Amino acid sequence: MSAGADGCAATTVLARPNGFWPSPSPFGSTPPAKNTPLTSLDFVTARTEFYRHPSALPEVEQSSIRQDLHRRDFTINTLALRLTPDHFGELLDFYGGQSDLEARLIRVLHSLSFVEDPTRMLRAARLMARLDFRLEERTAELLTNALDLLSRVSGERITHELELIFQERQPEQALRQLDQLGILAAIHPGLLVDDWLVGRLQLLRTVLTETPWAGTTPAPVHYLGLLMFWLTGDEQTDLAQRLNLRTISGPRWPRLISFGGRSSKLPLRRVTAPFMTCWPRPPTMPV
């Protein structure tokens, strides 16, 4: 049993109450997954994958568990537990994941990791912010060298990774990492994260806990609207087309607020009442 690609192995391998897992259903009869309030586990056979060209989606085939773990994004996600009775609970750690967990490091498994899948850069920033980890030195170099490859990634895939960041408890921390690592600029040169933006992202959550909007959670589209604040109308439109923002969850892209009303090309340019509090006029626009 190993952690999924999105989570950290140390936090996703959780004990079932009473130490009991129900027997799986025959393959193909029902979805082989078990959802609980604690976590979600998918049961699949070991597999390996290869990429026909940089940034392509992988092609998959069966393999050994060692090969399966080698396709993971970072070493901390390569840990696995054996479930066979004679070795039950034994930790499999082929790639130094345990030592990197202890050192709080994000490390790729090989030098072509970001070339094969540039979206791992966004995933690295998200895990750094969530776990308070740092990039291993060589991994940081590889990330910087691969930034240009983000231009080859589809807008849907980048948008998906941004949505995952916006679903974090404090997405501004991951956005800062994206900014500092040069990832935001690689997505669009006009994107930046400054103290003013961080404050507004935090204020947005505060506003939505107060009456009459108590219990409302900011949707990814709301965080994205703030992130796009500094962009001109034409830049907003360019980014919307680059990321294919009609796919983002929440209000449809034509209803994304053009904060500040600068865009002449977006169909709707209004600020709804609960968010007006978050949009007082900002300080002088950075140069």
C-alpha cells in the first residue's frame, strides 16, 4: 500500500479503526476504492509509465512495486507498506523517502522529473507550503531549468493544479512559493504575489465567516480573481484563454469578476456585495 501522487505518504497511511479493513470486492464488480472521513484509498496493480515527449501525458503498463514507486513525483511519496501476511507492515523505502521526510525535503527521483511532467513544479510549491518543507538543492536547480516547459502544458492541467492550491487552508502560502520559484511568471509574466495580495486573500476568508455569509467557502474562482488583480484587461483575457478558465469550478468564466473593472472584453464586470469589502483601492501598482 502506498500513498497517492497528491498526498504525503506519512500523512496518508492511516490506521483503520480496530485495525480492520473489509475484504475487497472482485475486480470490476464495484469501484475498488474505500472512502472514509479520514482518507481515500485506491487499490490498483503496480504499474510503470513512460512519456513520448516532454509534458505529454504518460503511457502506463504493468510493473514491479519498485518500478511503480519510481514514477512518483517526490521521494516522500515513494514510501509503501507491505500487506502480505509474512511481511505485514514492513516499510518499503527504495528511494530515501523516510530520510527526506525527517529532513523536511522535497526531492525529485531523477533529473528528468520536471521535464516529463512540468506540473510537478506546482505540486512541489503546494507541498512546501502545506508541510513547511523546502526544496532539496539539486531539485531547486532542476525546477529553475525546466520553467520554460510550462508553456507546453495544457491550460486545463495548470488550472487543475491551481485549483488544488486554492483548496488549501492557506493558499496564499503556496502562491508565495509559486512566485518565489518563478512559476507564476512562467505561467504569465504579469502575475505576482505581494503583501497586499496576501492580506486580501486572508481578508476574503474572514469576510466569508461573518454574517450574512457565514459558512461560505471561497471558490477557486474567487482566489483567482484576486490573483489577477494587477493584470490589465487584455492580460486578464490572455490568461483566461491560456488556462481555458471555463473549466474552473465555481461560477463560469464569463461570470468571473473583473476586479477594478479594467477588462473591456469580459462579459461581466461587477463586484458582488460580500467581496466588496476585500477590494478597496490597492496601493500604487507595482512596476
